[in-house]
Amino acid sequence: MFELRKVEKNFPNVRALKGIDFRIERGEIIGLVGENGAGKSTLMKIIYGAYQHDGGEVLIDGKAVRFENPRQAMQKGIGMVFQEQSLIGNLSVMENIFLGFEQQFVRFGVVNWKKMAAAARFQLAKVKLKIDPKTITSKLSFAQRQLVELAKVLTLEERVDGDLVILLDEPTSVLAKEEVELLFRLVRELRSRASFIFVSHRLDEVLELADRIYVMKDGEVVDHVVSTEAVAENIQRRMVGRDIDKEYYREEKQRPYLPEKVLVELDKVSLPGKYYDISLKLHAGEVLTLVGVEGSGREAILRSIFGLQRPLFGTISIKGDRVRSFNARNSVARGVGYIPRERKVEGIVSGMSVYENITLSQLRNYSSAGFLKIPKEKATAREWISKLHIKAPSEYADCGHLSGGNQQKVVLSKWRSGGSDIILLDHPTRGLDIGAKEDVYDMVRAMNADGAGIILIADTLEEAIGLSHTIAVIKDGKIQKQFDCKQGARPSLFDLVHYMI
Amino acid sequence: MNLDKLKKHFPWITLVVLAIFVGLLDPNFLRPENLLQLAGDISTLFIMALGITFVIYIGGIDLSAQSVANMTTVLATLLLPLMGGFAALACIAIGAVFGLVSGFVSTRLKVPSFIATLAVGGVALSVGQYASGQKALYMDAAMREQAFGWMTGNIAGLPREMLIAAVLLVIGLVIERRMVVGRVLKAIGAGELAASASGLNVDRYKMIAFSMSGACAAIAGLLFAVKLSGGSPVIANGFLLPAIVAVLVGGTPLTGGVGGVLNTAIGALIVAVVRTSMLYLDVPATAQQIFFGLVLIVAIALTIDRSKVRTVK
């Protein structure tokens, strides 16, 4: 009844969806799996109307439709249960359920709260949630809020004619095991009312709940299986795709690290809610990669090492000194450089020139008595522009106008020219094209050769395997397994995925 | 040439066009001595605006400048018999401390700068009222001449006030373009998160910007006191709006990161020419703020970088 035919979506420089065929029948539960960046979110956004497709067609009962916004999609019975919850904390449950649709309870400009409460109770009964609809939403538990979201979407049942399609985006990522089971039971019961599209990182859950599974990779549906016939291993293989090209990751340039030179040591470090009992060592010349799904705690660990988040327990030592005051200034002074995922926000200052960006973290080296040594700054910038082949008209060019890859090189130059030897890379190749990615891999090897240690959160698992000396797999904030990645004896994708999910 | 590049040249083009327009109304306007007089008259306002520029440059706002200047006129008059010429230094230091307090409240207590400076301005105003006993105070003519005489009159045909403003402008330019402080303030204005991720002590530099603004407001107050030979907590009233207008029409947007002190110099001259033109057009002085209020709204709407402001409250 709901179908996508050859749906395309293009963004500047990226073909996000390449001819997607997708179909869902009445009362079906469809699983949608894929790695980060495979195109799952883009596809979902097209389905619930946040994006508009620019090729192919979207059909409901065989008729082509086009949603300009989520509200139009809702009017056709398509609702989204958000992963980052969309409820407003300081409103009551019933106000949230009917947010934007209060008109039905209004007479002469006055809201009939009793009527709204009754209607809300009816919706909450559908998801078997026995709470007072007048409760302030922020007082609910996470799982309860998730159910309220579901109840909110289920109001569509009364509001639209025709069938409902409900999208569940990673609904289990923050739930406890019993809560997940409860949710699954509920979804199965609700089949009589709606069809579901279930997106998750956790393949076992998808296999358990879904009738059919679509596997996405690089903007395409690469596999489509019926759950009862599916084999988890095969799906994993399709998710991660092709074999790894050894050249691509410059593996021949990988040298053993120096085990006697410890740059960073984490000893039983915990930050409850984010990560627990993390012990790691980073050595000179090493690439240490933290692998895990989104929200597994790897970003928080990186932020703690950079001093942005103070851990509650355990000790972090940098070059043998215990870190006592956690702030970026201290870490930078000890030689830590951070290449953030949000390149344009935390990486470069757009509006400032290449040379101003490169010296920003080390102005002390380029000034005396508070006065800048601008010629020296420019000389350094010119040196790094030619060293890393930064494509910029000159050292005066505004960093905001450079391409993503060149911006990344400027950020790298900033840390390397200042002599930082502990480099934290958070998704360093995100959004870069292949050539720019290869440049980044080259730089990783070059930094290792200079004796720098690198802690990496990779964009893909292939990248993690290809670049690392050591991989720590993190799940739910704990290290599940540590792999040694000697050349020729690297763990496989499946080894990693096994511990990730 | 595209619009973005042209935008940078808007302020001085506006200035020239306005000057020619007023020149057409009355050719006398363009006589050198008249123009010098004009520049001299706008100097105090410019000095106040110069300080405010640093705060706007980092994306904040300083609403306390006028009150600090008011307070300074009173303090300068009271301190002159006690300290002689050193009263000037004391006043500037006090102004800087008021700015520092604004900076502390806005960075450490996380109070938005407009409300932090409004509150600190309230304190300054009240200090001025209390210290003056709500009366206008007068300086002893001989003492004034001895301590501050060098600030008034002309030298080689140039108004001394204008020279003081020019010296401060040069200092401001050096700070902005040649010193670490200026570079960091630019980084904060253009991308605060990247600045702190580079390990910069963002809070400290913000406080420096606020105290520079406080010091400049105090210098402006000092010049008022000397020029009028006395102090009163209302002397500088009506200066805040045109000072902010000078910064914004000069080309430093409320969102910060671009523009600078030279822009503010041009902005202050634009304000001066506009004021003069209102004289020629018979707009009464009391009605001028109507015009500056409107110009302020237009200037903000045209220059603000909306990509930096997600929601407006």
C-alpha cells in the first residue's frame, strides 16, 4: 500500500539515495538496517516528509504523492516516532499528544481540558500506559516518554482515513531489556492498527521483530530478505560491503608503535551514564581506534581526554602526569590536539584566514609581549599549505570558503605545526570525497612516523580496521574487547560487529 | 563585483554620499574648518563607541557605557581637588573595573551581556547620583586648567579632542590588528566554539573586551567633565543610542566577528553628518532620537548574520 519507486535524493556533491525501491503492506513490520551514512535517515526523512525526493515516485495505494512537510505526510497517515525525542518537557502529556491539533478541544477560544484529558487517556490506552495525562512530561521515564511519542503518532488513526505507517527510529537504543520486550509486544499488537518501519543498529532485534528486512549501503538497497529466512552473518556482510583495499588505507606505511613510550593512559575511568571502567593506553606512533555504535560512549571518552568532560572516577594521565583540572586549555598545553566531527563549528573559524586559523591554538609562539609576529605566522602557513597540499589561493584565504578536505587539512596543520603529538580524530573523513580521504590517511601515517599518537573514531569500520594498531570495541560505555591489528593479522568486520551489537 | 564584496564598502560610501548631500544643502558645510569642527564635536561619542566596538566584535553588547560616562563626570569632578591630574587615571581604572564586572557577570555567571551591562549600568548611574547628591557639580577653574587644560582647545588648528580620539583610534587599531587580544576577540566573534576548542581562555578575553569598553566610556565621561567644567549624572544622556548606531552603521554587526574600530570611526562620522543634516532640515534636537532609533533597527536588520542566531527572543 505504501511504496517507493526508484527514489533519488541528491545533496550538493553527494548522491544520498540511488534509485531506492521500497514497499510496505498493511500490518507489516519492516526492518531497515545499514551502517552510519548508508542513507537510512535520508530515506526516513523522505518517507515522513522532512525531505522531498528529486527522482522516482512515492506511492500510496498506487497513487503518486508528494509531501512538502511532515504535516502533509501525517495527513496521509505517516507518522514518525523520533529517536531524539520530540516531546516538550514542560508541557503535560496530553498537551504533547495533541500539540498542533488542539483546535478540536477549543470552544469560543477556550480549551476544554477535560475533553482533552479523556481523549489523551484513550490514546494512552492504545500503548498500555497508565499515567495521568496531566502529568508534566519531564517527570516521565525515558521509556514512558517513548510510549507517549507512540501514542501521539497513533492519534493519526482517528484523524486520517486510510492506513497508518509508523516509523520507529532507533527506539530501543536507550531502553533496558525488559522495556525493549514490552515495546516489541506492543508493536506486534498494534499491527492491527498500523504498519511499522523499524530502524535499528541492533540486528538481533530487527531479526526478532521485523517481517522483512531492507539492507542499505551507500544510498542503495543492497539486500532485501524475509526475516525467517535471513542469516545474520549474510546481512552483516551486505551492510559493510566490499573487501578492504589495503593500499587505500596506506597499510604498507604502518610501522610498529613504541610500546615503552606511553602518551595517554586511562586507568579505570568512569563517567556514569556515559562510560564505565575504561582502561586504555596510547603509545607514540600508535593509532588507537574506539569502535562502537552511535551513543556507545566513544565520543564521551574522547571529550574527556581533551578535557571537555570531567570523569567522576579513575585517572587520566598525559605523558605520565595525572590530569587534575579538566579544560581544553590544559590539554592543548600538554600537546593534545582535537579534530572535531563538527569541522565548521569547532574546527575552523570561518571568517578568519588560513594563517589566522593555523596559529590560533599557539598564539604564544607567534607573539612577544602581546604583539603578534604576523610575518612568522604567514611563513608557517605557507609552509603547511605546501606540505599538505592545501588548495587555497593564499594564506590570506578565508577558511570558510575552502572545501571540506582543505578545511580539515587546515585544522590538522593547526595542531601539527604547534607540535601537538596526541591527536584526537573524531570522524576525520566525514563528508570528504575519496581523494581527500586518502590525504587524511596519508597524514595519519605521517604523524605516526613523527612519533605522534592518534586516537580515532572512524567513519566506517573498514577505516577503523585499515588504520589502527589497536581497536577497542565499546558497547554501552564499556570496553567489550580489544584487538591487536598487526599487519596481515587484522580482525575482520564480523569480529568487530559481533562485539558491537 | 558581487553584493557581498560591495557590502564591505557600504559604510564609507554612505559617509561620502551623505556629506555630498548635506554639501548640496549648504556649501559651507564642506569647508575644512567646518568639517574639523564636526570631527571634534563627535570625538567623545566616538570614544564611547570605540569601546563598545570591542564588545560587539565578540558578539555581545554594552548598554552600560552611557551610565559609566555619567558616573565618571561626577567622580572626575569630585576627585580633581584630591588627586589633581591623577584623577583621570583613577576614573579610567574605575570604568575598566565596571566593565570587568559586566564581563564577569556575562561569562562566569552566564548572564546575557545585554542584561549584565544593563544591570551594571544601573549600578554606575546610581553611584553617580549618590556621589553627586543629585546636583550638578563644578570644577575649580584653575585646578581644571592645570590638570586637564591640555585636553581642550586647538593645537595647530586641530581640535585637541579630535587628536585624543585619533590617538585612541590608533591604539585600538594596534590592539585589533597587531595584538594577540585582537586576534582572539576576532576568533570569539567569528567562531567561539572553535576558539575554545583551540585551547584559548575565551572567558578571560571576553572580560578584557568588556573592561576596554568600560575604560573608553570613562575616558568619554572625563572629556565631558573637562569640556563642561563639571559633573552631573545626566550629562551623557542620549549618547548610548547614537554610539551603538555608530558601531553598527560602521559595519560591525551585532553578531560580531567582522568590522572593527576603523569601521566605528566611519560610523561615528556618519552619525555626525546625519546630525548636522538634521540641523539644516530643521529637525529639533529632541526629535533626533526618533531617527537614531529607526536607523538602529534598519542597521541591525541589514547587518546581522542570521546563520549565527538560531532563534530570536
